[in-house]
Amino acid sequence: MSETLKIAVQKSGRLYEGSMKLLKECGIEVSNGNNQLRVTASNFPIEVFFLRDDDIPEYVQDSVADIGFVGENVAIEKNKEVETIKKLGFGKCRLSIAVPKSGELQSISDLKGKKIATSYPFILSNFLNEKNISASIHEISGSVEIAPRIGLAEAICDLVSSGSTLFTNELKEIETILKSEAILISNKNLSEGKKVILESLLFRLNAVRKAKNNKYVLLNAPNENLNTICKLLPGMKSPTILPLAEEGWSSVHSVISETDFWNIIEQLKANGAQGILVIPIEKMIV
Ligand code: ATP
Ligand code: ZN
């Protein structure tokens, strides 16, 4: 592999930590010690560009970068010719419409003829068109949450995660327009060499992601219930069963998914399983 894949990452802000952590979990070493614009990884054919998140979709479209980690909200708003490859599982938030807590606006139908402040005019206007609501959109680039208090708009459309910013500004959410998380986007015309590097990166991203969604489980099971317990724990192929020194008992090892976790644990206990240990998995290659 003589080519290098150029990846755009947010320079600083809410996606920076998650992006760097993900690269690290993929075994890619990137040091951004001197606040540089671009850094080449020491052990993988990748070059990281540190940019403002708003610029990432355009740079990926124009081949300044080949791929990028960016919020789905930004990718949709910028509406560039790029490919969405996969969701990355961090940077979760939602784009919502909010109004003053104590005002007369209660639902989106009350927004007719009102002014809404946002940094997401494209997504908001699509939403309003779809709902047949004619309201005027006032685009501002930051501190959207103060717009109603200073008389700039009656409502806002902004990103929310915990809701604490809305709370502090005496606003309440009345509608979620979009649920977002960080995604991997790609240029549409990657060279064959770059595609090979991207495949290798995706293989690692999938192994990291799969590991996060699964747990390694060890437990002691009475032999008479082994069949039922094994059916609850399919594992990657099938569970590993080892006899315990104590007659009539076995140790069972397997992998279960995070989503089924509590449900399965309860059924295991109901079938006499004891000493259940649940251990995080670092990488998972199936
Ligand atoms: P930049 O200087 O790169 O333009 P920014 O101020 O536009 O940064 P951040 O506030 O760092 O951007 O947010 C980057 C992304 O993080 C958002 O586009 C969104 O995808 C995600 N995000 C997650 N939670 C939140 C939140 N509570 N508020 C805003 N963004 C969030
Ligand atoms: Zn930004």
C-alpha cells in the first residue's frame, strides 16, 4: 500500500475526543501534540486533517480529504455529494424545535407566521415544508438559545443532548426533527488503493463496534440445566463448557449482545446459573 487515506476530523469540539479515541481503538497511532493541521499516523497509511466540522462535508466532496468523521446533522445540513458509510456510535444528540417555557406556543402548528432562529436552515426548511407550516427562518451561527430572550425569534431549532442548555434558558422542546450521531462519510470517487485502505479501516471499526455491543459471560451451571442454558447463550459458534471440580456442575463461557443482556441474565438465573461474571470485550473478529 503506497497510497495514504486522508481523513478529516474535527479540530476541537464535541467530536474531537470521540474521533481520536476511535482511531486509537483501531490501533492507529496519531499524535496531535503541537496542534497541527495534519498528522500522519505512524503505523497505518492514514493522514489525519484537523478541521472545523462545518467544512468537513465539502472537503470530502472536493477530495481535499478522502473520508471524514462528522455529525450526521452537519452532513445532512451541508447537503454535499458524499457517501455515508457508517454510524460511529458517539456524538449522539438531536435537532429539536424549542419555545419559551411560559409562552403561548405549545406545538409546531403554533409556529405559523413566527420567526425561528437556527444554524440548520436547510434541515429546518425541509421539515417545515413537509409539515406545511409557513414560518420564517432566521439563520444564526452560534448561541441560538438566546434568540427568544433578545427578541430575535419566537422559537429556535438547535442541537440538544441533555437539555440543560434549554433548561437554563427557560426553553422547552416541542419537536425532535432529527436524531444524530457521528458518521463516517467518504468521497464518491476513491482510487482503488484508497478503497483498500478504507476496507481495512472499516474492518477494524467493525471489530471495535462489535466488541462494544457484546459482553463475554462466564457462569456456573448445574448439569441438568446445561441444555436450556446453552440455548440461551448461543455464543460466536456455541458456548464453551468445562467441567467443574464439584460433581454435577459445569462452567459455561459465551458471548451475548448488550441489547439482550438483562433479559438473558434473568433467564440464566431462573435456570440455576450461579457466579455469573460479565466481562467487556476489547476487539471482536467474527
Ligand atoms: P467547530 O468549531 O468545529 O465548528 P462547533 O461549535 O460547530 O465546532 P460542536 O459544538 O463541537 O461544534 O459540535 C460538534 C458536533 O457534535 C455537532 O455537530 C453534533 O453532531 C455533536 N453534538 C453532540 N452533542 C451535542 C450537543 N449537546 N450540542 C451540540 N452538538 C452536539
Ligand atoms: Zn461547527
